[in-house]
Amino acid sequence: MIAFRLELRRNRVLAIWLGTAVAGYAAIMGLMYPFLKENDALVQQYMAAFPKGFMAMFGMTGSLADPGVLFTTYIASMIWPVIAAAAGMLIGTRAVAADLDRAFLDLPLSTRITRVGYLAASIGGQVVIMALLAACAVLGLWVTGRLVGADFDLWRFVLAGMLCFAFGCAIAGPATLLSVVTLSRGMAAGIVGGVLLVMYAIFVVAQVSQDWAWLGPISAWNHFPTTAVIDRGTFPMGDFALFAGVAVATWLAALWAFRRRDLAA
């Protein structure tokens, strides 16, 4: 518990800044909802000027007056991937690669804390912070939307937040594993960031060209259907399980690898 509290404490500034950013952005989008709803015809006319595939890659598959499309466009497709990637890569690589580079890692490992316990505390901190950030994104939009009279269903927004949380954990897990394998924060973050960019590019190509639509399932964005979650209230257990499976598998692999990792390599 001491290691876990330490992990939360030293990540609090990053968590506060990221949480403030995503909550503030979501709140602005919530306040804009009445304007988007009242001027839906004009917005639709503007959107019609763009190719459907181009709009689809930003989640704009319908009217922005629709709560699900609004959430997918401004939260799931824009701000959340950036926030989740920043949190996952920065916090996921801190406990091993960053602490080793700062010559701090020897200090906690010279105490009674085991290697597994130390890294497990970091993973626990990642889970808590990712959950708090997802809550900031969801509640920031829902609360301000309700304040201006939007008919947002809280439970459906919570379900969308759970999927956002799983998406973020699926970034943090591989970042943690790569930080143990490479012992380099820059390399681990670079690989994770590169894979995310490639998957987003695949998603865009699959949306724009039907000839390449078969590539869609390779991308994480293809398994992030927040529009359907909010509009129909159906939770994609398969996609949630996929993200959760990636996160848990890579975290467990990181714990196993760190037990005997030569830190002088």
C-alpha cells in the first residue's frame, strides 16, 4: 500500500492537468450542444460539403444534435485518444524506464518492496488514474449538457466511459511492458505512439475506401463504437473484453519480465 500511495502521489500533478484539460474540453462541448441542436440544418449542410469517408473518420456519421454522434466526434475521436495516450505512455513508463534513467529505481527496490509489488503498485495507479480521467471526460460533457437542458442519459454515458477506460488501459499496458523490455522511456513511448498512429491511419483508410475496409478490424478505433453505446444503450462486451485482455495480458507480462530483468542492460 505504501508503494501504491507513493505512485498516486507522484502522478497527481499529471493526473490533475490531464483531468482538467479533458473535463474543460468536454464541458465546452456540452455547453455548445444547444447551439448545435438548434442549428442542425446548417451544420448538416456544412458537413455535406465533405466526403462521407472523411467525416466518418471523425465519428461524424450523423447529426451532431445526436448525443452519441456528439460524444464520438468530440470526445472519443478527438480528445480522449490524446489524453489516454499521454497518460498511458507517461505513467506506464515511469515506474521502470523513467525511474531507472533518474537512478531512482534502486531506492525502492533496496527496501522490503519486491519488484513485483513495486510494479504492481504502478499498474494499480495507472488503473485508478485512467478511470478518473475517463470519468472527467464523461461527466464534463454530461453535467454541462444537463445544465443547458440536454437530454443526456447518464447510464449510457457511463457505459461509454467504461469503454473509454478500457481503451486507455489497452495503451498503458503495452507501454508498461515495453518500458520493462527496453528500459527506455523514449523507445517504449515511441513504439506505442507509432502503433497508435498506424492503427488510426488504417482506420481512416478503411473509412475512406471500401476496397480497404477489410483492414478495419486491425485498428483499435474500429472497436470503439461509442455512438451505438449512447444512442442504443448496447454495450460492446466483445470490444471491451478485447481492450481489457490486451491491458491485462501486457501488464501480467510486464510483471513476469520485471522479476528477473537485468537493470544494468
